[in-house]
Amino acid sequence: MTWLDTLQDEPFVCITDMLRRFGRERGEHPALICADEVLSYAALDARVDRFAAALQRDGIQPRDAIALCAAASVDYVVAFLGGLRAGAAVAPLAPSSSAASLVGMIGNSGARLLFVDAEVKRALEPVAAQIDATPIALDAHADSAALDAWLAPPRATPAAVTIDPAWPFNIIYSSGTTGTPKGIVQSHGMRWAYAVRSIQRGYGPDAITLISTPLYSNTTLVSFMPTLTFGGTVVLMPKFETTRYLELAQRHRVTHTMLVPVQISA
């Protein structure tokens, strides 16, 4: 029986606890690849610690919410996982949404902090007074430093949080095509149960998953989260382009992916 087999009998394990395990046991193994940037499990775990510690420093408590609205990047992943490690619910929002929709979703989520990239920051400037959440740069803006300036110092560790499986893991918003976007709350327990079921589909330490769909989508998370939960490698593609996708799949010998119909027909 392998360690993956024994995990299938575990009623609940926090996904960021699995990340910490791999940071110790296979620290040099690549966790994230995005363009020329490669982050090992040890480096990812340490950066997630710095993010979670910074959230706690700024008053974020377990079951508070944070919002992310940016293009996919290594630091987007750090923010998502760091929020989870601090016990916060993460609300990933679509940057393509209108400013009015974003104002509504940020308010509905109850997010106290909003992590944005430069493009989203510009789009929200006309409605900034309507947003209660404090904005923080995920990348370098003209008037602010990149995320490193906000993070807790290197080697910082957050106060330990015991995650209850019933706590909210994420708040995913519907597209709003039939009305106001609705927040769908999914728990830590649900995400763990889905990850465990994914073992039967080959997710594990040898999985290499190419992500080319947005990280605010449930479609993406069903392949993204199991990969990192079990020590595999995520190849992050911020914007889909057919030839580039095929090049990445071949170069990294990808084992798993998630595509929507329009990508398949491209």
C-alpha cells in the first residue's frame, strides 16, 4: 500500500498541510512552472508562509475573506494558498468582469483585502471609492512595489491555524449571464474529498498538469488543486494560445490538463 492509498482513508487533511509536507519531503521538486520561473515545493511553502504571516499581521482572522483579481501568475498561486493557510476564504474574481460587477462581488464576498495586478487596478480606479477592501499589488504598479514589499520577511512563519473542514475554502462567482453573479461557497472538506477522488484519475507526485484556463474558475481548480495536493507539478499558462499550449505540453511531458470546448476547437 502506498502513501496515496492511505490518504484515501483520511477523512480530512488541509491542502496547505500537504504543501508543507512536500516542502520538507521533496523540497527540490518543481511545484510551479510559469514561463521561465520555476518554484520548488520548499520555495513555494516558504513564500506561502510569508503571505499567510502578512495576512495575520494585517488582522485577517480565520474565516475572513480575501479577494484575488489578476491574471494567473506564480504570486497569484502564492496568494491563493497563503490565504488558505491563514484560514481565510479566497474569492478569485474574473478580471474580465465589469467594474460594477467587481464592486458587487468584492462587497458580497466580504473581502477585507483585494489583491490585484496593474491592469485590474486601472480598471477599478473610477469605482475605487465604492470598494471597502484594501487593495494590494500582486505585481509592480507605477505607484507601488510588487508583492515582496508587502510580504512578511523571509523565513517568517504564520501562527498555526487548525482548519475545520466545514470552513469556507473559496467563493466562486457565477458568470452573471442571467443576473447578478452569485457566490458559490465551497468548503475545505469538499476540496479534500474531490482531491482524494482524483487519485483514481492519476493525480499524484508524478502528475504534471498544464493549466491554461483561469484560476477563478471551478473548471480549473478541479485539476489545479489535486496536482499540488499530492506533490505534482503545475505548468501555468497565463493566456491560452494553441501553438504555445502544444509546445508546453510536449516540453514538460504533461500528464493532465483541463480544456474547455473553445480551446479544443481552436
